[in-house]
Amino acid sequence: MKYIKDLYNKSILRLVDIKSNIFENYLKEADDQLDIMDLMFERKYIKQAVVNAYYSMYNALLALLFRYGIKSENHNASIFLLKHLFLKDNLFSIIENSKKERINKQYYPNSEIVIGNVKILMEDAREFVLRIKEIIDKTSKEDIDVVLKRFKELLK
């Protein structure tokens, strides 16, 4: 995958020390974003709630990547890695949809807001973060080896 290889060569994607517990900081940030999401929704800042929903998922995804020894500084690459390293098509679809919604609400202020859809997105964010935490909690040395092997295959 030329795209991934190029990002790796530019150090936008790189391998990091697995022993680091930095992933815990990203999980905390994901939880904080969920709390802020709820607060924004309650206060009728609906667009901001959508943004926070996405960032809760993105921070959980970064936590997952760090847990496996991968640092990513690119949203698209991180989401791509979720699908291709962890083989989590359902989670990929959730965060990909959330990213599109965030872009629409953040960069196109006249975009339509459907409260029912925002509530679904918020539930998806909670579910996504929970499922990422479950993956992290169950991570074994063998799991890490498999994912890192897949990652190195993408660099060829």
C-alpha cells in the first residue's frame, strides 16, 4: 500500500514502544470527549456534540493503535488501519460515518441537523469506545505480533 508506506516514510505513521502506557491517556481523552459530547447535546450545541462524538472514537482508535505499538498522526490512515490490521469492518463503518458527519457539521454550517441521527451517532460513539476498550483489555502478545506483521506487510 503506497499510501501507508509514504506516511510511514514521512514518520506520520511509525512504530513505538509497546511498553508505553500512553494508550491509557488516549482512553481517558475518549471518555472526556464522551462527557463533553453529552454536555454539548444537553446545552443544544448539537454540531459540537457531533464533533465530540467523532473525537471520542478517534482518541479510542489512537489508544488501540498505541497499545499495539503504532503511532498515527493521520485520521484517514488511522481509520484505514482499524479495518486492515484489526479486521473490524463494523467499527470501521461506525467511525467512517462519524468522520463524515463531523466534517459536514464542522465545515458546512448550513448542513442539516436531524436530532434522531445525532442521538444514534452519540450511541455509536459510546459503543465504539466500549468495544475498543474491550479489544485493548483482551490484547495478548500474540495479538500484537499478528497486527504488527500485518502492518509490516502494508509497508512492502
